[in-house]
Amino acid sequence: MNGNQFVYEINNTDLDNETLMLNESLFHTANGYLGVRANYEEGYPADYDSIHGQYINGYYDTDKIEYGEKLYGFPEEKQTIINVVDTQGIRLSIAGEEFSMFDGKVLSSSQKIDMERGFYQRSVHWISPRGHELEIRIIRMASFTVLPLFLIDYRVKLINFDGDVKFISTHSGSVKNYCNPNDPRVSATAVQHIITQEATFDGDVSVIRAKAAHSELELTSAVKNRLSVPCKTEHTVSGDVLTEELTAQSQTGDELRLLKYTVLCDERRYPTTQESALRILNEVTNTPVQELYDGQRSYLKKFWEKSYVEIDGNEELSVALCYSLYQLLQAVGKDSVSNIAAKGLSGEGYEGHYFWDTEIYMLPFFILTQRETAKSLISYRYALLPAARKQAKLLGHKKGALYPWRTISGGECSGYFPSGSAQYHINGDIAYTVVAYYLMTKDIDFIAEKGAEIVFETARLWQDVGNYMDGSFHINDVTGPDEYTCLINDNYYTNSIAKYNLIWAGKFYRMLNEQNRTEIILKIGLQEEEVAEFQRAADHMYYTYDEKLDINPQDDSFLRKEKWDIAATPKENFPLLLHYHPLYIYRYQVCKQADTVLSHFLLEDEQKYTTIKNSYEYYEQLTTHDSSLSTCIFSIMASKLGMEEKAYDYFCQTSMLDIKNTHHNTKDGIHVASMGGTYMSILYGFAGFRLKESGIWFSPFLPKSWSGYRFQIHYEDSLICVHVTQNFCEFTLKSGTPKELFIYEKAYLLKETLTVKCTGRE
Amino acid sequence: MNGNQFVYEINNTDLDNETLMLNESLFHTANGYLGVRANYEEGYPADYDSIHGQYINGYYDTDKIEYGEKLYGFPEEKQTIINVVDTQGIRLSIAGEEFSMFDGKVLSSSQKIDMERGFYQRSVHWISPRGHELEIRIIRMASFTVLPLFLIDYRVKLINFDGDVKFISTHSGSVKNYCNPNDPRVSATAVQHIITQEATFDGDVSVIRAKAAHSELELTSAVKNRLSVPCKTEHTVSGDVLTEELTAQSQTGDELRLLKYTVLCDERRYPTTQESALRILNEVTNTPVQELYDGQRSYLKKFWEKSYVEIDGNEELSVALCYSLYQLLQAVGKDSVSNIAAKGLSGEGYEGHYFWDTEIYMLPFFILTQRETAKSLISYRYALLPAARKQAKLLGHKKGALYPWRTISGGECSGYFPSGSAQYHINGDIAYTVVAYYLMTKDIDFIAEKGAEIVFETARLWQDVGNYMDGSFHINDVTGPDEYTCLINDNYYTNSIAKYNLIWAGKFYRMLNEQNRTEIILKIGLQEEEVAEFQRAADHMYYTYDEKLDINPQDDSFLRKEKWDIAATPKENFPLLLHYHPLYIYRYQVCKQADTVLSHFLLEDEQKYTTIKNSYEYYEQLTTHDSSLSTCIFSIMASKLGMEEKAYDYFCQTSMLDIKNTHHNTKDGIHVASMGGTYMSILYGFAGFRLKESGIWFSPFLPKSWSGYRFQIHYEDSLICVHVTQNFCEFTLKSGTPKELFIYEKAYLLKETLTVKCTGRE
């Protein structure tokens, strides 16, 4: 592995407000449990905007949803991620002057993420207005081994003066969520969700016991500062803001190091939050800090060993790719109460909700390389089944489960059902992923225990929602992934994923019966006749098809509409949803994102090659890619269809989406699904990987400007390394039993190593 | 005319809360400008619910509309009718005891509306707990000759005691709108919209100058009490509640009479509200009260002379019919800033908004009998054109005007666009009515001045919203009148009314050109080519048609859905919209109200008889009549199709809808459109009246149990009386020039009287 790819760094950052807010997201620190945005410890000038934030995955408040007109079944309240107590604050005062990037002179500065060592580092070389020169280096680490721990390791070196150095370290319960009333993608109202119950010093530990305003879920934060040199300390309690000042007399050449430990324990994981927080804080402060760093490094070593993807020949993309996988790790909740929020733990965009993109865009990475995490994510959905059954009932269904379109703990949080609850495809997406997990692992135990119940209950819903007409099974009035047409009939994507869902309900039913593992079947009262009905619906599933164009229209009326002229639309009018009324958008052939094309990727055997190719070309001209979930799928399908340059171009767009802020909203948080899409563009795109009942398939090509790429997957009991270069594709069995592989549609048996000429899709 | 039909009366009212709230609506007093609910002057017990209300047509506040997710173009704020200052309060204290229906003993009581004299009267014969016996008679009148005047004429007679009689008359600015957060048909939040600026006594006149909280529109209310006997008066000002106590020493046999004059002047009609209110109050208090009563009576005499409809042979229905027409008069705004709210001035349901039902359900009555009022209602729409052009632009259209689905002063107030702003058919409804006004009056001046501009601009919108596909002109993603399927393509109703709109734009264009009255054409830059495009779109308008069933499906996918089993649906689950999620409802063949059937009524020449008949039968089994706009249309069409009993049955349902509270929400206000539907069921239904370019058509039948019915219409320059009995139909030219009539599809010339055998639709 090339060490450089593990460092994402920028130097001499612009200090304009927009850049700062972008970097707050890009350089956030998270470990799947907690996340902290990369706000400057010392703050910005008063007139600067900032999303000053610190979050816990799955720790939420509830809030009433208001409607202009509330109809039956509209959710009464939503859950929302909480901007919890703020422990980022460290002001630095030297000889009476306060350090600020906006005062004095910044000789150099940098921000970087070290993805091998698992931390963020900020370095500044600064001269104060009165000429005091400092070197500052601040490391932030969200520990992967002690999840509630967030550490700031603040070092300052005095270059040219003697004097008092004072650290003013704050711990504040006075925090509001960020809002923007004009952007449907973030919360519309500024609310203080976290309410301090008690804020005190317990010795040199500052403790805030707080509750979420409405959900009343408790959170305790405990903070301890430790300075490397003897100092005078002073504690101040002002309402719910706790301040510790640490002052040390210092001299030129001294390096002072402040370790600020934050431990955050929420009630969903730590029933006695205060006791847990204090205990864990005590443990970590009694552990040498180097041990914590070492633990972090070795955790990441294991992670990269299993999950690496390397590119030879393009350093920028190597870093972007590595950054993507690292962000997936930072974002993913590994307990069954949390999942992956659309923005991970990097911001408040989409209010910390979990959507379908976990399954379709992010789980592939975990299923292929981090099996235990994949299992945990699916277990999260399993735990949601009771809520999903309730949602199905609320929407009038007699049986089955309907997963909420957006949620934290299970309740539907969608405030606009046409592009929310109407997206029934989420049911199929989740079932699809259970099947993928099974195909990759053959873990029938997990299927028997949890997976099959998900697939059965979602299949039941399809059975209930659809109806027969003229011999076909139709699904009416749902919305597909492309939210630029809503409440449509026979959405190709939905129908195809529903069919797969129904078929696999039957397969799992037979499998479990054969193995005499019928607990779930009995528990939910699934009958032979019901399963036969699943099969009948699948067999008669209606697929839109236009003979003349040889494409699958997105829905039954898509082709009847006028085509939107994307080229003639002013650049500033994208994304369309922020500039046109939905009624207007719905009336055109225009797509926010891949929809039919996505189905052609996930379920490629449902259509013949020409239909897939024609559809790709048809939809490509109608797709604005206003969704961050779009370009990766176009990249994968361009790969499949042999359009290598196009595939590469879409891949570059996907991998640079946040780093280059191409969607102009990375300030609200990174787009984690697009990170998953970056991974998929290489695996499913360039390498042509497919996971099928028949086994695993490859069909690699090498992008022209690269000299090679490599990755590893975990298939059944085996670890398989793949290395693609210009001339050959090399498959290595790193561990496990021999495996059959399909390479360029030919079967091979991989025993140790297997080398095949790299031909691409000729 | 039979005098009895002009009195709607109930005796010995139940005092349960539900009945009282119903009667507050049924017996409200209004004159098209102001309306006052029939709350008891002395109030109810403290634990009783009440919609204590007083309103001014078109006087509104604005309020933010909140959304769970706000998309582009969603209205930011709505207008809402204001529950203005309360001047209903008169408490009566006799010898230390307060009169209350809930105390002592009510020997008899009654409430009635006298529709010839134009007032509401409440009578009570009461004995107090201590045995004091009273006869009370209270008249309320909203003057049709002095619109800002609301009079309470309170008489009390002492039967068996001497003592002090004290009237405590209040004038309060402390008023909130009624709310019910769980019913989308009324406001969700209790808001005080009216904010007192000043509350004082000016001599014996109490004056409140108030402003609407957000719109800041001003309103002054001036109240004066005048007792018929010498008395002691006392004034109290407590915040914004002004109280006048009038105490008189009285004896057995005395009858005391308190006249409480309220004058309400709003800023939209009276720029200097306070000056106007005081001036008008001064005028009316200096007019003998009998003169006011006489004026009211003679106003109504003229009204009934032009607008009477009489039934011989069923007194209950006669009264109900009379009640309906009277309510239309009470509800209709006769200045161009106001229109007819869905609930008239009887309550706050639908927030005082004006909808399409003014045009389709209420204007026919005015067009046929009260031409000036019809003109004023259309002028209201004309005044809205700038707002409608703005709305069109907001919804992405390049030209034309799109009328707001619900509004007071022009801004779209719909908080749920799928069954709000998406109802583009309102454009066609308004244009249809302009044409109807023209056909009835041949008033080309009004067309040249205002009417044509409406028809041109709405036609432009159809041209813009539709698109050609496979040779037909399609209108996609709109909602028809039936809100149980939304955002559909080629809604038959919408397409047919759009076609009519487009055709008439061409007709008016040619007409105005021929007459050299092209001001409007030049003003809006309408070109010959554009008009040709209107015609082309009309010629190619797509009509859904199912050959096998020989019906017009409601939209392009209606027949693909399952039929809702109405018979199997529990009674308590109606109206469906309050018990099922819209997604669920949208997925079925089920109608809230007539939709295609309505088009077949309005535009009967667009389809052949069998298609109309088959459609009627098809939709009848799928229609829940959850909308109050439904049964009247089914009645009319049953009449047309010769199903006389069914027609009669639907007519009875329509005419009794409020009186029998069959929709269970008359407490929120009466259903004025259904009142119009009652009228239409007789004219268009039983009498088979049609207004066409070719002239006026009749095709009468007599409902079995009646002995006859009569009415009069104003056609062109002529007043024509129609009398239908079992054997004959008699047409009389009351004034004007001879007219050609089509009776049972045969042409006749009406010179003086014309008698035709009553055959019905054989």
C-alpha cells in the first residue's frame, strides 16, 4: 500500500466563510458512534456563519411536524439528530493576546486526516499582532476502540517569547441545531434540542447531564483537561457553560500539551449515562495516551487489510477513494440501534435520518469486506420490523411491513409523502440487501434468525399493495428512487425490486423448510398458499416496455410527457427541486437520478442487453444528477456497456463530489452514499463484479490512465484478492477454500492464483 | 307563493352541545358582507364548546403555512377569515337572577328564520329558579340595505314580577378563531387574528378599532344600545372588552325592548374605518327601526320575485329549497373584493376561502336570476388576474394565468398541492362560467371589458401546460374535482373543460374582432397564431375512453386500479379522507364526488348518450359522496337519464344536507355550494334546463309526489316563468321580447304563453 493515499490534506486554507463551513464537514472526526465537525477550537469572528456541531448516531429528539393541511396518516412527529453539548472550545491566550486565525499573521496552516492513524490534525504557524510567534498542532481523535471518547490533543510551542499561556477550555450545554428554512434538505427551524439538567464540576471533571427536549433521552458528557506542565486552574460555571482555565508560566522553546478528553454516553447505549461517562473517562485518562493512539492505529490496520482498494497511477483519486472508504467507516453505526445517516456524523443535513441508500449504496462495501458490520446494519432493520408493520397498517395495508422512508428509531419522519412514504421501493431495497448478504456469506443462520423475516414481511406488503389487471400484477401510486416523478403506476424500478423480493421470499421459505428451521415461518404464520401467491405475483409482475425505443419506461406514463431540455436550462437552476414547483417537474421526462438504470444494474438479468443499453442512453440525456446517488450508477452501467471513458468520467465526478463540493451543500455534511458509490464504481463498474445466485462474476477493465488497481473481498469462507492491470487480472485466494469464479462470463476455479488476460468488455 | 315556505323554524331545541353548535350555523344571520353565528346572547355553560363567531366577507388575516418539507413554490402564507370582534353578548339579569337556558325552566323556545322579512328570531318562555316568569323574543338582522349593520332587537316581557331588569351588553375584542388540529377542513391552530388598537366609549357608543395581526387590515366596530324605557347606564372598559349595563325598574306586564346596533367597517371597503363606522351608526340609529325592517322586507320581496322556486305538494322540501336560496343570498359578496366562501359567512370551515364551487355550483343561480350579482362575482375573478398570472409563473408556466385553488384576495392558500394547486380545472370552471354568463345575457360589453381576458388567459395556460403525444393533446399531472385520485394524466373532466375553454377563447377572439372591440386583445398581445394553436389543442384534446365499458375513465390509469368496496366499508370510516392515508385511497377506483359525471352534465354534447349513461352507472357505484358537491350532480344526471326516482332521492339528500347535518360538520358552517346544487337539481335536473350556444333547452318532468313546481329565469332581455305540473309545462313571457325555446328537443317560439304536455324523458 502506498502511504500517501492515507493522508487527505489541505494547506493554507482560505479563511472565507464558505470554505470554512465546507471544511467543517470534510475534516470532521467520527467513529460511527459520535461525530464532531472540524470547527476551529478558538472560534471564528462573530459575524461568521458556522455549523458548530457534535452528534451521536441514533441519539435523537422528537419534534412535531407541521402541515399546511394534515391528512390522515401523516406522521405527527419526526425524529431529528441532536446537536449535543459542545466540547470543542479551547481558546488560547498568550501573554494577554488571544490566538485567532483572523488576527496577527498566519505563516502557514494545514488540515489533514491521517487515515492510517485515525485522526485529524490541524497545524498553524502564527505570529500575534504584537509579534509573539507560536507553532500549534492539534489532533482530534474519535476513538474506534473506546467509542464514547473524543480526544483533542492540543500542542503549542512558544517560538520567541516568555509569558503566561492560558488555555480556556469550555464545555457548553447551550447548543442549537442548524437550520435553513428555505432548503428542504436541512431542518427548517432552529431548535435547542439538548436541555441541560445539571452542569457541575466534579473535581477537575466537568459534567453535563442533559436531556433531549421531547424524546427525553438522556446524555451525559464528561470532560477532563490535562496540561503537560504545572499550571493554575480555575473553574467557572455560568448557566450551562462550564469553563476551565489552565494557566502556565512558559518560556521560549517550551511546548505545552493539553489533552482534552470528552466522553459522551447516551441513554440508548448506556442506561446509566452519568455513571458510565465518569467510569469511562476515568479509564481513558488513566490509560497512557500513546496506548489510545496505538489502539486506533491497529484498529485501522485491520480495517484496511480487509477493505483496501488501491489505485496505481493516480494519486488524487487514490486519496479520494481512501477518503471515501474512511468516511464509510466514520459514519457507520455498529450497534443495532444505529445505522448510517445520509450525512454520516458530519452534519445535520437530512436531520440524521437513515434512508434506503444505506442498503443500496453503502451496504455493498460492508457486505463485501466487513461482514460483521453488514450484519449489524441488517439487524438494525430487523429491529425496525414492529414499526414497519405499524406503518403498513397506517397506510391501509392488511398485512406485511412497510419500512419508513426516513427514520432514526423506526417512526416515519417524512413530512412530504409523495417523495417520502410513497417510496415503497425501500422495502425491496432492504430485502435485496438481505439476499446479497446471504449470497456473499451463505450465512443461513442469520437468515433463519432475522433475514428471512424481513424478506417475508416485505413480500407480504407487495402482495397487498399490488393488484391484477388484464393478467398482470401492477403496483400503483408509488414513487421510485427518482423523485422527479411521484405517485406513479408501475414504476419499473419498484416493480423489478418487488419481483425479486417476492421470489426470494419463496426461496427462503423453501430453504428454511428444507433445513427444518421454520421458527420464523411459524411465528409470522406464513402459509404455503401465501408463498404461492408471492410467486404468482412475481410471475405476472408488469414491466413497462416500449417496443419502438426498446427501453423500459420509468413508469406507465413517462413517455407521454415532454422531455425536459437540460442543456437549455440555466446552470443556476440546478438542482431543479430548488427552482421549480414539483408539479412542473412531474410533468416532464426528467430524472433527478438513475432509476430504471439502477434497476438494470441491480437486476441485470431481467432485461436483454439492448434494452439495458438503449435505456441507459435514453435516460442519460434526461438525468440531471441532482441527486448525489446518480453518477456512480451511471459509471457502473457505462462500465458494463463498454463505455469506458464515460465510466471513468462519472467515477471521477462521484469520488470528488464532496472534496470539490460539486453539489454546493457539503457544508451540511458529506454525502456518504456517494462514498459507497465510489467504491461500487470500481468494484461493480471497472471490475465488473456481480454477486448472483450462480456465484461471483468479474468482467474487469482498466481505466486508460491507470496502471492498475487492487482490492479484496470476503466471499463465503474465502478472502479473495483481485489485481487488475493493463494486461492481466490476477485473482488470489488469500485464505479459505477454493472458489468458482466467473471471469468474462467463463467459469474458473480459484485455488491459489489465477491470471486471466484483461480484455475489458470488447 | 305560499308564505309558509319562507319560515324555517325549530321548536324546543335540544340543549345538548352538538345541537347547539349545529344551530349556530343553521340560524346564522348574514348579508353577504357580514355574518354572525347564532350563538345565544347570554352564552352557554362554561364547559360547552362553541364556535362563537362573527365574520366579514373578504376581510382576512395572513398566516404562515408550515410544512414538514417545503418544496419550491409552496405558498409561504395563507389568508384566513377572521373571527372579528364579538358583539353578540347580552346578558339579562332580573331581580338578581340571570337568564339562562340551562337554569330554571324553559317552558317553550323556538328559533326561526323569516326569509320574507329577512331576520332570525329566537323566542323563549322561561321561569327562573326563583319563579320569575319571562317572555323573551330576540330578532337578529343583518341588513341588506345597510351592509355594515347588524341589529339585535331584544324584547323581554315580565309576566309575574316587579323588579330591576338589567341588560349587560358586551363588545369584545378578545376573540380567537376556532381550530381543530385533526380535521383538514378547518384551521389547525387557534389564533387571535384580531388585535385591538383602541377600545373606548365615545359617549354611549362603544368603539373598537382593531387590526388583523399580520395583514394589518383595519376594522372598526361601533356599538350602540338603546333601551325602550328610561334606565340607568354604566360603562366599563376592561382591556379590550367594553361593557354597557342598562338597568330599568320594571313591573309585571312591562315589555322592555333593547336595540343593539353593531356597525362593522373594514378597511377593504371603508378606507377610514372609524369615521365610516361612526357615521353609519349615527345614520341607522337616527332611522326609525321599523324603516330598517321595511327596507329589509322590500329588498327580499324583489329578491324572491326574481329568484323564487316553488314546489307544490311537499312543504318540508319547499322550506329546504327556500332556505337554500336564502343562504345563497346571505353568503354572496356583492362587491368585487369578495365572493362566496365555501361556508358562506356561517363559520370558519375552509377558512373563509373561495373555491371553484362558486363558479360551478353557485353562479348558475345568480346567472339565471340575479344578473348583477353574477357580474360582480365574475368581476372578482377578473380582479384576481394579476395574482393568477403570478401563480402561473410560479408553477413554471411561460404564459397565461392559473387561478389559485383557494384564496381570499388572490394568493394561493392551499397547503397541500396534490388536492390544491394541482386542480388546474378551476381555470376551466371560471372560463365556463364567463361563457354561461354570456350565453344567458349576451352582454358582450362585459365580455369585451373583462370576461374575454379571463377566457384568453386561462386558455393560454392550457396551451402551455399540455403537450402533444401521438397526435393528441394531453394534460398531465393535474388533479380533477375528485380528490380521491391526485396528480393524474388526462383527467377527463379537466381535458373537457380545457377544450371548452380553448374553443371559447377562439370564439370570443373572433367576436371581439368582428365588433372592433379589440382593446383586451391588444392589451395582452393575443395573436392570430396563438388562437389557431388554441383551436388545434382543442381539436386534438385527448379524451379517455374505454370501448368495452363504453365509458370515459376518470383518467388514463383509473381502470387499472382495483375497485373500492364501498358497501363493505364500515359506516364510521366515511368520509374516507379522514380515515385512510391518501396513498391508499389514490390506489383504488373510488370517488369522493362526481368528476366525469360532472363533465357529462356541463358538456353533454361531448359524448354520446350511451357513454354518458354507462359512465353514470359505472361511477355511481364507486362514489362515496364524501363531498357535499356530489349528490346534486348525480341528481341532475339521473334526471337526464330518465331515472326519476333516483333523481328525486339525490335531490332530497342535497336539499337536506345541512338541515339534517348529514355530513356531520355543519357546525363548521353550512355548505353553500350544496344550496346551489339544490337549485340546480330542480332547474337542470327536473326541468332539464340547459344553456347552450343554440339557446335554452328544457326537458321537464315532475317528481311523482309533487303536484307542481315553478320558477323564473332571466334570459337575454326576457323574464320567463316556468310552471311544471303533472300534465303540462307552461312557459310565460313575463317581460321582454319573444324567445325561441327548445322543449323536449323541439323548437318553440315563446311570445306570451306556451303550454306543452309534460312527458318527462320517455
